[in-house]
Amino acid sequence: MEERNELVQKLKGELIDALNLEEIDPEGIGTDESLFGAEGLGLDSIDALEIILLLDRNYGIKIKNPAEGKEIFKTVGTIADYILAHKAE
């Protein structure tokens, strides 16, 4: 659980950097807050591509099926869970 919490905090910082969200600090992003759509951060498809690149570059995780991304990228928490489940592959 501690590993997940650390990863969530790290991811928040990486998302802010990768997506140029300077107006948001890591504490301003809820772990279970929706990243896409009207609620939450309101990210778009370009942001999703940036997240795919971030996962590949920083964690060696490739999202092969873009349809999977919709579930994986729901929240920072779901991204962290995916990384923890797939980082050993």
C-alpha cells in the first residue's frame, strides 16, 4: 500500500510536468478524481497520448490497445494500479 501511495504522488508530479498543468499542484489532484471529461481535470485525447508516452518512457509500459487506455487512465489511482500490476512484465 505504501508503494502505491508513493507511486501516486510521483505520478501526480509527472502528469503535471508532462501535461503542462502548472496551475495545479499535486495536492490539487485527487487520487480517485476523474482525469477526463467535464468532471475532474478535463483532459483530452492529446493528453492521453502524452500519458501513454510517459508510461512508456518512465515505466517501460506500453499500452498496446488504445481502448484499454480509457479504463487505465480514469484516475491517477487506476494508472498507479496498472503500473504496479504490469511493471514486472
